Amino acid sequence: MNSLSEIIAECKRNNRKSQEELYRQFYPALFALCKKFFADEHEIQTALNNGMMKVFKNVNQYDVKKGEFFNWVYTIVRNSCLTLLRNKKPEHHLELNEETEYLISYDPFETAEWDEIFSRLNRLPPATRAICSLYYLENFTVKEISQEMNVKEGTVKWHLNESRNRLRDGFTKNKEI
């Protein structure tokens, strides 16, 4: 097995074997990332493959001085997920205004186990799941999510409120049993 710097150098030369080695090395972490946005296996693979194709196409643009290679790849794949979400058929939903911004301050992620969280996240609609993941797991602000997903801030707030309500209800029912 070659070192990461050797694999990157070979990927810059368009070496297919090195590209495959890089893909296999990063696959588990990137699959988990894509799973935060999509429940459907096909959509997960599509987002991951689209992102990795961009990585291979633009690997010569990677600048080691700007950060770790994995972080660069992670960002590209995350953006690929967001692009795929944006291009999906839009969902119709209610928009919150500033007065109704956060009616409930309950954070469902504070008391839950990770397996349980991901299981419940997968039950959310795709856009709600993506926004919830970006906000709670990737630490994006409402404004950043709005810009990344090309939706209004009120829409982001609605999805966050919806995800909190659904997750809270699920965790509350679980504790009563």
C-alpha cells in the first residue's frame, strides 16, 4: 500500500489504480457523510461517486498549504450531496418568520445514542434530514445552510423545527416504554 502523498501524486497523473485505492481508502467516511443526507442507497452512491469524480478531475487544484487532503475531499463530497439535494424535486413546506423562529429549545441530540440518532435521521424527509445534519452534525449556521442549499432562512428554520419536533416525539415515546 502506498502512502497518501504517493497516491495523490499518482492520481494527479490520472493513474486509475491509484484513484481506486484512494476511493477505497476514503469510502467508509465519505459513505457515512452521504448517509447523513440520504436514506436511499442509490442516492448515497450517486452523491459519493459524483463527488469523487470531481475530486479526480480537480486533484491538480489541491493545495497542501490550504489544509489536509481528506478535508478537501470531504468538502467536495459534501457539496456534491448538497447539489444533488438542490436538484431534486422541491418539497412544499411552510415557512417560519422571525417571531416563530425557535418555539422549542429542546436539542434531541443531547441525550441520544448515535445509532439511535442516525436511525431517526433516516426517517426524516431528505431536505429536513440534510438541513438537520448540516446544522447539528456539521455545525453550519442557518445562514450558511440557506446559502448552500439555495433556500430562504425561514425555510431552513422550518426544517430545523420540524426535525426537532419529530426527533423529540420519537425520543419521548422511546423513554415512556
